[in-house]
Amino acid sequence: MTNDSRRLRFGMVGGGDATSVGALHRNALRLNGDTELVAGVFSHDLEKSRRIGAELGVAEDRVYASAEEMAVAEAARPDGIDFVDISTPNAFHYPASKAFMQQGIHVACEKPLCLTPEEGEDLELVAAESGTLFCLMHTFTGHAMSREARALYEDGVIGQLRTVVVEYPQDWLVDALEQETEQDKTWRSIPELSGRGAAIGDIGSHMENWVHYVTGLRVTAVLANLEAIGAGTMLDNNFQVITKFENGASGFFWGSQVAVGYDNAFKVILLGEKGSIEFWQENNNYLVLRLRDQPAQILSRGSSYSRPESLKYLRTPKGHPEGLTEAFANIYSAFTDAVRDRQAGVVTPEHDYGYPTLSMGLAGVRFFNACVDSQEAGNTWVQL
Amino acid sequence: MTNDSRRLRFGMVGGGDATSVGALHRNALRLNGDTELVAGVFSHDLEKSRRIGAELGVAEDRVYASAEEMAVAEAARPDGIDFVDISTPNAFHYPASKAFMQQGIHVACEKPLCLTPEEGEDLELVAAESGTLFCLMHTFTGHAMSREARALYEDGVIGQLRTVVVEYPQDWLVDALEQETEQDKTWRSIPELSGRGAAIGDIGSHMENWVHYVTGLRVTAVLANLEAIGAGTMLDNNFQVITKFENGASGFFWGSQVAVGYDNAFKVILLGEKGSIEFWQENNNYLVLRLRDQPAQILSRGSSYSRPESLKYLRTPKGHPEGLTEAFANIYSAFTDAVRDRQAGVVTPEHDYGYPTLSMGLAGVRFFNACVDSQEAGNTWVQL
Amino acid sequence: MTNDSRRLRFGMVGGGDATSVGALHRNALRLNGDTELVAGVFSHDLEKSRRIGAELGVAEDRVYASAEEMAVAEAARPDGIDFVDISTPNAFHYPASKAFMQQGIHVACEKPLCLTPEEGEDLELVAAESGTLFCLMHTFTGHAMSREARALYEDGVIGQLRTVVVEYPQDWLVDALEQETEQDKTWRSIPELSGRGAAIGDIGSHMENWVHYVTGLRVTAVLANLEAIGAGTMLDNNFQVITKFENGASGFFWGSQVAVGYDNAFKVILLGEKGSIEFWQENNNYLVLRLRDQPAQILSRGSSYSRPESLKYLRTPKGHPEGLTEAFANIYSAFTDAVRDRQAGVVTPEHDYGYPTLSMGLAGVRFFNACVDSQEAGNTWVQL
Amino acid sequence: MTNDSRRLRFGMVGGGDATSVGALHRNALRLNGDTELVAGVFSHDLEKSRRIGAELGVAEDRVYASAEEMAVAEAARPDGIDFVDISTPNAFHYPASKAFMQQGIHVACEKPLCLTPEEGEDLELVAAESGTLFCLMHTFTGHAMSREARALYEDGVIGQLRTVVVEYPQDWLVDALEQETEQDKTWRSIPELSGRGAAIGDIGSHMENWVHYVTGLRVTAVLANLEAIGAGTMLDNNFQVITKFENGASGFFWGSQVAVGYDNAFKVILLGEKGSIEFWQENNNYLVLRLRDQPAQILSRGSSYSRPESLKYLRTPKGHPEGLTEAFANIYSAFTDAVRDRQAGVVTPEHDYGYPTLSMGLAGVRFFNACVDSQEAGNTWVQL
Ligand SMILES: NC(=O)c1ccc[n+]([C@@H]2O[C@H](COP(=O)([O-])OP(=O)(O)OC[C@H]3O[C@@H](n4cnc5c(N)ncnc54)[C@H](O)[C@@H]3O)[C@@H](O)[C@H]2O)c1
Ligand SMILES: NC(=O)c1ccc[n+]([C@@H]2O[C@H](COP(=O)([O-])OP(=O)(O)OC[C@H]3O[C@@H](n4cnc5c(N)ncnc54)[C@H](O)[C@@H]3O)[C@@H](O)[C@H]2O)c1
Ligand SMILES: NC(=O)c1ccc[n+]([C@@H]2O[C@H](COP(=O)([O-])OP(=O)(O)OC[C@H]3O[C@@H](n4cnc5c(N)ncnc54)[C@H](O)[C@@H]3O)[C@@H](O)[C@H]2O)c1
Ligand SMILES: NC(=O)c1ccc[n+]([C@@H]2O[C@H](COP(=O)([O-])OP(=O)(O)OC[C@H]3O[C@@H](n4cnc5c(N)ncnc54)[C@H](O)[C@@H]3O)[C@@H](O)[C@H]2O)c1
């Protein structure tokens, strides 16, 4: 934050529980220290929302009953919010984002972008009309080393992508899934709230997004196998997807939420003509770069040889680990840079700021919906 | 080798070049020290074969023109070979194995078993009739920790398999493939010698076999995508396969021979109801075991807590690494144990000795042929 | 921060440059979000200090010329600071800490505590008289897994410590040291500002502290070899120390600031009668626990089996890395818990809050001074 | 072994038990396949020695009562042994080596070379007079990557050594040591058989040797602390040594045989002016190379970029692990190359073959004796 710039004002939609991802958003925004929370709809339940607003120091009259009400009211205030941060269950991303963009308010929204390609296309239209910025919170792209990977790829260090392998095993839903009954199931098990497909939309969208973000390549076809393992009520919790990318490269995605003993082991191997890049989010301060006929290299965040893109929001020196909080914070830093530029009349393509965009979000929604289509069609290729 | 037992006599078919896998077979057999090489067809070219036989100390009259000739001649000798070791290009596995089994000579043969399911079924018939033993050289099953994994699985430590992920990237064919012309192509690029499918038969068969060996589960259906990346003449060199196993579990297999910077990174994650097991052949002295709500455990070969199955052929103490030579040697030890037992009139099921069997080999041939079928049918499910 | 509690007010002494550790302190305190910066002496140079104060939103009249002036003035205000955060060069830790404690203001201070044992003893007296709290910013103790290690040790999981090995290689001073001339040398090369011994006080103190923090054991004797490698002007930049602890255990400490290619590789192996614990700060979300006749265990932060002590300030779920910022933030959380308790009249021993204490700091100062004594005496045992 | 060369004949002194290191020697020599065992004193006990000789196929009249008898008898035979392999307890290395060298028979002997510097000096004289070759079995130097490290160091890749850190924790003596009584103690606990110092001579000698082997630098002074931890009868089982090398570099050696949970974790960090090299014998197929301002590099055995020195005895392709057996076998290969050259009249300095030499062995004996001196003198510097 430069000397004379004021703190940006933001509001939240969602994030009303201590374990919600919205709490991590607040951590990251506090770490950045250049914004202040002034408004919100923290829960569907207005009572609860008010209680949380009070705890968070939000003025009572700026805790609203709905995103739509908040959008209109804040747009009308001279000291209205500069942007909104949306972290509700998936189904509300679309209406909430739309409401704020229509009022000319910039949006940072959780992933997946929305439930259907149609919703996503509509959001693209609205964004184009309103001229608002849209930042999609695909956390892993916020790691400095994801940006290093992107810079390396864009520089042609590994050549054209030939194939990519993405694994994402977790076990945090093992217990939940096995015990969940019809009554106590959470929004993640309810297609109307979560979207078609559960794990594929939840973690599959991270996987597709990271590859898209780093290589700029879109998935053009998928061949998917979605499974529901165990006795719970949830839809898919384990999936394998074979993909084709626009440049002809292939991909292999495996995700699981019942992988006993795995915490959050998102791992990508990008294989190019001249080399390969390995990123493992549980070890996010490093990247492995392999070049033809050379020893494997371990790139360490914050080094003298690091790319400007990964050094941009450096908070701690090399060897002093950064983590998920910084990943979120880096995305917000890129986004608030864009917001300040817009407010100052500077127009730069959103891609250049380094945060995931609405158009990537739409590609992601197409991706996971196509995976469900492929599954429903008996595991056949589906074009996007 | 017990005090009074004599060294077993064996012959080789193949293994005539320093870089052939047959040279590794000889290393392993020498390490074991309980056999002697007395006969062979080391090459298609009799001249070359004689030269090699001489170098290896094989009597001139026991270097033969063909496997068939050798089988008949050796069977007729009072000091004939106890077993034959076959390491020719794939196409010769079937006729050679058959020739020896028909003469009542036990066989250790390289993978894949043969080219087609029909050949494999015929070999099963011949084996049943002749009562000979058959050991398939799927190297990775020879690692002590593969046997530890098998013992853990059989004991139910991780419960029923739910899904499995196998990766096998290599880069040793990158240069070869890109430069290979019609004239200079090796047997691996010629379907008549290699079989339908190249990488899928070559490394895909290792992948399927390891899972089969450890869990006892057969693949019942495959959905495969085979690709030929780069400018060479070879068939597939990169593949993704989604599989179903007989117990309903799913699988995800990725293999590549153009993965720049990867040496021989065969890695498996077996995910069960109660835990998971991770094996990485480049780090073959360890196994990672993850159990529900417990820290991940690193099992080290040769420890006080190791299973008898992995301790059986221990050659070096814990912390003193064993490698591929021991993996081969362990398979031979199991096989020669079986041969000696048979010669002593003791009949035990081959499975119990711990080497991969003919029936596993047949499953493997069905597997890779089904993958090619799936590819040819436009990537659809093919039942085995 | 509970609902009705107000933000604590704090002031800073030091931290006036973007690369100063004080900037990381502010990051951590912002992440916690329960304090506000209201006063400071950010630099020796009042002009610079004012400029920084303004940037940080500190009222002009609360930017002071010296720590002493600030202590008196803030103590006199009804809205005076609740605690001070000191991050100046080492030499100023003592006078500044003393000044604030004498005014009854709680202190969080950077390491090492001070320059000499005499200063440290004086601080203990002042603390006892004033009844103020004192938190020493030994960062690595703030990692959740350091607290896990402490809980494991206190529970007797590895039995009594037998020996400990601590390594701490860095390379960040390689260039500096080689180029530094008499004119441009920084405070780290000036004994009056840095203390006797450079690396031994700077990183050696972290090493001794971590072991003391986790095991509760004091070093009673040292046998040290301090070296100045390379062409710079600095004192020691590489050292080896053999130690004895009060329970008879031995220790071996190696630290280097000219270890080319090492970022900040602080690593400890605690070896006990029944097991051992390994902590590596560059991989701070894990701990390796080895127990007799059992596989090595990898403990992952935030797991179901984690100790309450390491879960206490959990910010992100398991598998979502935390880093140095959280380590600092955890120390502050413990400290502000203590400050609030004191303000509420609750008196609990400082040890129980989990932050490093003044008495640990004094032990650390004795440690590094004894190391210099040992070096000066020709590398002989020096009792502490 | 070239076509026309005969197998070398060798005899053994020691190696009479399945768990003796001599059994590993035989494994390695069989793997090489270019030697045959024809004579031996396998045990002090002639009866036992004869039984073992018979099992190993050694003619009855070539099983001798003592090394001295064997040396004389074998030297007298036209088909006498080409070299002897000695793997007795330490105390017998000296008399046995001397006996064979005096008869002009080349020697491969286990470490440490002997018990005292005087013995070692005498062996140097005898070797000079007899013109025999002497190979010291310091196993870890046999790993291909130790030779890669040596080649890198000799090429100046990391510049002059500045400091070195060697760790060697094991736990295999924990149980033994605690239970050992006066009656049942093994030769390792008896100074007359083991030498002054136990662990320091046993594993300390490996540590000093590896550094000497790779860098060519001798230790010139030691400052040692030797400890006997636990209730057993053994001498030291844990030690810390600070060293000085002839070029002014320092060193830090920690060894332990009561490090619960550590298998055989020999690890070295060589720190030079321009970079550093890390070798970990439990992961012996790799080396980490760190160069200034560059990413860390993982060198993999058998790669296109590997040095000729490490490729020389390559047995398995990259990514197919080699282990301890190959380490032993590589040392023997270098030694038998030298023996054959000598027999053919070619004289090349022993250093160039790549096996550890007698002169290195003497340096090692001086090293561990000096460590004991340092301990006895109250942990003071002792010059070598
Ligand atoms: N980027 C990441 O790594 C990541 C991680 C977790 C979750 N997420 C995404 O964040 C979103 C929220 O997930 P979560 O795990 O925090 O869920 P959650 O159920 O824990 O929290 C959702 C919060 O939204 C509130 N809410 C529900 N309906 C609302 C409405 N209509 N208006 C306002 N608030 C409402 C709830 O009260 C709750 O506090 C999901 O879209 C999910 O995909 C992303
Ligand atoms: N288990 C493993 O890890 C592993 C590794 C490599 C190869 N293999 C298998 O081993 C086999 C051989 O592969 P390779 O890499 O050694 O091939 P290669 O081409 O290097 O060697 C094949 C050898 O067989 C000889 N040969 C060819 N035709 C013959 C015939 N008709 N009769 C006798 N000898 C003949 C050749 O002269 C050559 O020496 C293949 O089936 C392959 O799949 C297995
Ligand atoms: N805990 C850790 O991990 C860690 C890391 C780095 C530094 N440190 C410690 O933090 C302290 C500062 O180190 P640094 O690297 O930030 O040094 P630095 O030189 O980068 O910063 C010191 C700051 O203090 C200010 N200052 C100097 N004299 C002052 C005075 N008399 N009054 C007020 N401010 C003054 C300077 O203007 C500067 O902004 C040292 O004691 C060091 O040991 C600890
Ligand atoms: N290089 C390595 O990695 C390594 C590993 C282990 C041991 N060693 C060394 O090898 C030597 C033997 O150690 P070990 O562990 O095999 O011991 P061990 O006690 O297991 O075996 C020693 C063998 O020597 C025989 N022996 C004893 N006295 C003899 C004599 N006078 N003449 C002939 N044979 C005799 C014994 O019968 C026994 O078979 C030691 O010097 C040790 O330092 C080296």
C-alpha cells in the first residue's frame, strides 16, 4: 500500500463460520492490511449474520439480508464498498456475483465460478457490460511457485505441453461421507447447492484451473469416470479424467476425497517437449524443473534466480516458508492492484495481474459439467 | 543353497548384448550363486551366439541354433539344464517357452508373457500338461518391499482396495523415438516383434502386474487412451488407462516413455478402506503406509517389524540399500526354491513361492491387448 | 479475540525498513488482527522514524525520539500502549526492554535477549520488580510442530534426552561478507551492536533456544570452535559447538552463514532413550517421530492425532501449509493471551502460554558468550 | 572380464558367519563374476573353518589354520591365490595383511586398516618393499555417486573445501549394548580386538575416509568428545568431533550407534567456496549439488551428464537402483583391474583405480586414535 492510498473497503457474502473458507479470506486480507471490512451478508440467516457482523466490527446498518439488497445499498453510498468477496456455497456464486457486477462493484468470488456454463456465459456478458473486475479465488494459483511455473512456461522453458498429470487426494471427507445421513447432509451433498458432480466440481475445478492458469491452455474434450465410494450420500468422491487440450496435449486427472491418509496432496506434473515442471502444493515453496539431459533442479521461492512474477508479492525471505495464507493474500494483492488501477483510470488486461479470471472460471464450469456428461453417457468423450 | 545341494544348471535364450536385460539376469543369478550357465541361444545369429557362449564359458556343443533345438537336445542329456531363462524380444517368448515346457523343462521368462491372449492360453495348457514351473520376470515384484506390500494387503491392513493409482514415467526413449527412421528401428517399434501396443505392453504390463501381484485382483475392464508423441516411428509412447478390478475397485494408470527428466519413476498408491500403501521403485527400500487417523509410516526394509515375506531373501541389513539386482535375484531365489522342491517331489502352489506366475502373465497380455482394443474402438470400455 | 475484548494497543521500537524483521512482526500482528499499532521509535533517525510512522498510520505525537522517552510518555497516557515490540539491532534490546518494563509495560523483544549475561540478569530483576511479561521472539518455537515436539517430549514419548544434533546452514551472508568493507559494514559486523560473536549470537541462539524450549533442558557447558571464513570483515560466520546439558545429555551444534546453496535449513534431531524427534523448519508442517522397533512416523500439523498444544492456534487445515508468518503470529497469540489475562487479573506462569521467556533468553546469552569464551581460550570447555 | 582373461583366484581370512561382512564380500565378488574362492581361514576355530570351506566349495587342503600358514602355502603353489580378502575382527587386519604382503600377495582388507598408527606405518613399509597392492574396503566410497562426488571435487566444481559436516547415526547396537554382559560381549567391546575407541573406530573411520577419499584432504587435528551412553559394556557409542584439515577447512563429525530409529544414515555435506555437495548413503543413487545463485541440482546415477568415473562400473540403468552390493563390487572391480594390470606389467598409481588405499587407511587409524587421545586429555586439540 503506497503512502497516500486509502484502504479499500470491501464487503463479504458468506464466511459466517469459523471453519468456512471466508475466515481464511479475512486472514489473508488482514495480512495484506490494505483493506477494511465494512459490510456483509455473512449467512443466510440474518440473525446469525448480524451477530457475526458485530463480532467483525461491521456497522449494524451494513449487515444486509441478501446479496441483492447489499449490492444496491452499497452502490448507493458515497463510502460504498470497492469490492465484494463472495464465499458462499457454490449455488449462490452466480446470483451474488451478478448482483454486484450489475451495480458496478468489483467481485472476488470463490470457486467454482457457478453451476452451469449458461450461468458463466451470462456472467461474462454482465462483466463486459458493467466493466467490473472479477477475481476467482483458485487458491493454488496464488502460491509464488505457481507464478514461477507460469513464467517458466510462458518463457518456453519446457516447450509446448505434451501431457499433464494432476493428482489431488484428500481424506477429509472419509468420515463425513460414511456417516452422513439424508437429514444431516451438508450443501456439498446437495446437487442444487453444489452443482452436478461433487468432488469433480470441488477439487476437479482446482486441477483444471491450475493447468489453464499456468499454460494458458483450455481443455477441449474429456473422458471421465466419476465414482461414489463408501456408504455416504454424496455424489462422486473419486474420479479419473482423461483430457485433451487445445494444442493437442493430453491430460490425466485423478482426484479423491476418500484417500485415507492424504491431507491435501495436490500435485501436478507438466510434461513439455524440452522439460517438465512438478508442483506439489503441500511443499509450496519449491518447484522441480527437469530439463533434457540435465540434473533435476529444485527451485526455491525467493531466490536470486527467481522470476519477477514469483518475487512480486514476496513476504518472507527464502528458506522461511510461506503457506496457504500467503497464497490467498497474493491473489488479493493482485486483485486490489487491479482495483486501484481501475479507480485511477488505468486499464490493463486482467490476465496480467496474475489472478485467475472469470473466463478461466467459465472454462472450469464447462470442464466439470462435461465430466458429468461423460459419466452419464457411459464414459465417452465429451467435447467442450 | 544348502550344503549338499548341487548348483542348478540353466540355459539362456536371448541376452546376447551387454545392454540386454539378459545381462542383468546373469548378474542376479551370479549374485545368488546357486546356478551355472551351461547352454544357450544368445542371439538369432548363430555366429554371434557362439562368440557370446564362448565368452560366458558355455561349451561349444551347447550353443544351439534355436530354442526348439536346444529344448530337445538338453532334455535328452543326463546333465541337461534344470531350467531355461528366456529374455528375447517379446515375440519369441511364446514359441520358446512352449518348446521348453513341452520337453518338461522349467521356464523363467521375461515379460510380457507373449503377444496375444490365445498364445497365453495355449501356454497355460502346455504348462498344465507338462507339469513344469513358469516364472515371469516382472522385476518390481522382486523388491523386498513389494513383498512387504503384498503381505500387508493379504493381512487386511488397508482393507479392501478401493482405487489404485500407478504412474510410470521414463525418458529413455525420448531421443531414440525422435530420431528413429524406418531403417534403423528396433524390435520395440515393430508390432510383429513387440506386440500390439508398444509402451502399453512394455511398461503398462509392469503396472498391471504389480497391482495384481500385491492385491491378487484382476483387471476386468479398461478404458484406454494410447498416444504416439513426437516424430518417431514408434507406436504408443504415452498412455492413460482407467480400469475396473474384479472387486469393483477402480484404477488409474499413466505411463510415458517421453517424460523428459524422469528416469524410471514407477510409483503406486493403493487406496483401501482402512489405509493406503505407497511404493516407489526408485526408492525401493521403503514403503509408506497410511492408516486412518494415524501419522504416515515409513517402513524400512529389513526392520524388526518387517514381515517374514520381505525378510526371506534379505541380503543386506536395514539402511544398507538393495536395488534392482536384488529384485531380480529375489525372483530367481523363489523360482529355484520351487525347482528344487519339485525335483525333491515337493509340490507347493507356485503362488506361495512369491514369484509372478504364468496366470498373472496371461492376465497382463489380456490387459494390454484390451487397451489397444479400447484405443482402436475410440476409447471405450473393453471387458477382459 | 473474543467478542467484547478490545484490540490491544502496541508500539514498536525498530522495524523501520521493509526488509527488517519488524516488517514481519507487523504482518503477523495484522494476521492475528487483535492489536493496533499506535506508537513507535522506528529508527534511530527521528526524521525517518516520523516518515515511517506516518506511513503506518501512527499519530505524529506518538512517534518518539527514543525508547526511554516513549516508555515514559506511553505509560502516562490513559490510552497508552499495552505492550511494546522491540526489533532493533541487538545492542538496544537491553536498554529498551528495561525502559519499558520499568514503566510497567509488557515487552515482546527480538532475540538475542541482550549482549551480556549481566544485562540479562538485570532484566530478570527488573521484570520481577515490575511484574511485566516478557516474550522473546525466537521464531521457530512458534511453529505448531515445535509445540507438538514440546508436548511429545513433556509426555515422555522419547524418554530422557541423550544427545541432540542441531544444524543451521544459511548462505544469505555469503555475498555480503565477501564484499563488506570497513566503511559499509552493517551492525551485524560491529561487536558493540551485535555482541561478542556474530553467527553464534545470531543463529546459535536460535539453536540453543529451540532445544531449551522443547526439552526444558539448559546447556551447562560448551566446547566451541568459531570461524570467520572468507574475505569479509565479519566475526564468526561458521561454528561448531559441543555441549553438555543439565541432565547429562550431550549436544552438537553446527551453524553457518556461508553454506552455499542453503536457504535457512535449521534442523534438529533430538535423540532420547525411547525414540527421536526430527524437526526441519523449511518443512515446518511436519515432524518425524521414530520409536524403537517401529516405522518412522511423519506427523502432519492439524491432524486428528495432534496434541492440543499444536492445535491451539491452528489457522489452516492439515495439508494447507502454514509458514513463518504463522510462527510469529502464534508467538504473539500466546503473548497477547498472557497480556489479556494479566489485565484481567489472571496470573499464570509464562511458560504455560507457550512463548519463549526472559529466562530462556538469559540462558541463550550465557550460551553464546560462553562459546566466545571457549573460542578465546583455545577451544576448551567453558561452564555456564 | 575380457574374453581371454582367466578368473582371479582369491582366499579369505574371516567371513565365516552368515551375518559377517565377509558374506557380503562374497556376494559382491560373485556379482562381479571374475574371481573364484579357492582358499581360506574362515574362522579362528579350524573345525568351523573347514565346515565353511566345504560349504563354499574350497578344497580341504586349502583351508588353513592361520593367515600366516596360508600366506606361505599359497605363495608356494603354482596355482596360488592372486589376492587375499581379509574380514576378521580389527585386531587381525595387521598381522594378516602383513603376512600376505610379505609373500607378495595382494590384499583387500576390511576397515579400519589396523589398531595403531605404528602398525599402519609398518604396513606401508611392507607394501613398499613387497610391491603389493592394498585395497581398503571402505564401502561407501564404492557407491557410484561417491565417485561422482570425487570427480566433481577434483574438477573444482565447488572450489576449495571450507567446512564439512558428516553425520552417521545408527541404532543397531541399542539393544545389544544395553543387554551385553561381561561374559557375552563381542569383539567390538574388547579394546584388544576392536582398538582404542569403539564407534569412533568403527563408523568414525568411515566418515573420515569418505571425506579424505573425495577431497584428497587429510585431517590434521581433532577435538573429540566420546561418550558411552546406556547401560552396556561397550566403550564409546556416540561421539562428536571437530576437525581441521590440511587446507585449513574445518569439519564436524557426529556418529552414534544408539540413535533410536536411524538405520545407517551416513550423510555428508561438503561446503566449498563455490558450492556444496550432499551425499546420503541410504539414498545412494543421488547426489545434491548446490551452486551459488542456482537451484539445487539432483544428480542421478547413470545419467547422460554423469562423469566417466561414476559410469565406469555401471551395472543397471538410471532409475533402476543400485545398492550396497554394487558399492562393494565396484571397489573389487577397481582392485581386480589393478591386480590384472600388475600381472600384465602395467604400473599405475593405486589412487587412479578409485579404491581406498593403504595410505588412506593409515590416515584413518591416526584419526581415530587421535580422537581417543583427545578424549583422554579432557577434550583438547590433538595434532595428527
Ligand atoms: N479456494 C479454496 O481452496 C476453497 C476451500 C474451501 C471452500 N471453497 C469454496 O468456498 C465456498 C464456501 O465453502 P465453505 O467450505 O466455506 O463452506 P461453509 O459451508 O463452511 O461456509 C459457507 C458460509 O456461507 C454462508 N452462507 C450460506 N448461504 C449463504 C447465503 N445465501 N448468503 C450468504 N452467506 C451464506 C454460511 O452461513 C457459511 O458461513 C464454496 O464455494 C467452496 O467451493 C474454496
Ligand atoms: N523385466 C524388466 O525390467 C525388463 C527390462 C528390459 C527388457 N525386458 C524384456 O526383456 C526382453 C528383451 O529386452 P531387451 O531390452 O533385453 O532387448 P535387447 O534387444 O537389448 O536384447 C534382446 C536379446 O535377444 C537376442 N535375440 C533376439 N532374437 C533372438 C532369438 N530369436 N533367439 C535368441 N536370442 C534372440 C538378441 O540378440 C539380444 O541379445 C523383452 O521381452 C523385454 O520386454 C524386461
Ligand atoms: N527472530 C528471527 O527470526 C529474526 C530474524 C531477523 C532478525 N532478528 C533480530 O531482529 C533484530 C533486528 O534485525 P533486522 O534484521 O531487522 O535488522 P535491520 O538492520 O534490518 O533492522 C533494524 C531496524 O531497527 C532500526 N533501528 C536501529 N537502531 C534503532 C534504535 N536505536 N531505535 C529504534 N530503531 C532502531 C533500524 O532503522 C532498522 O529499521 C536483531 O536483533 C536480530 O537478531 C530476528
Ligand atoms: N565395510 C563395512 O561396511 C563393514 C561392515 C561391517 C564390518 N566391517 C569390518 O569387517 C570386520 C569384521 O566385522 P564383522 O561384522 O563381519 O564381524 P563378525 O564377528 O560378524 O565376523 C568376523 C568373522 O571373522 C572370523 N574370525 C575371527 N577371528 C578370526 C581369525 N583370527 N582368523 C580368521 N577368521 C577369524 C569369525 O569367525 C567371523 O566369521 C571388522 O573389521 C569390521 O570393522 C566393515
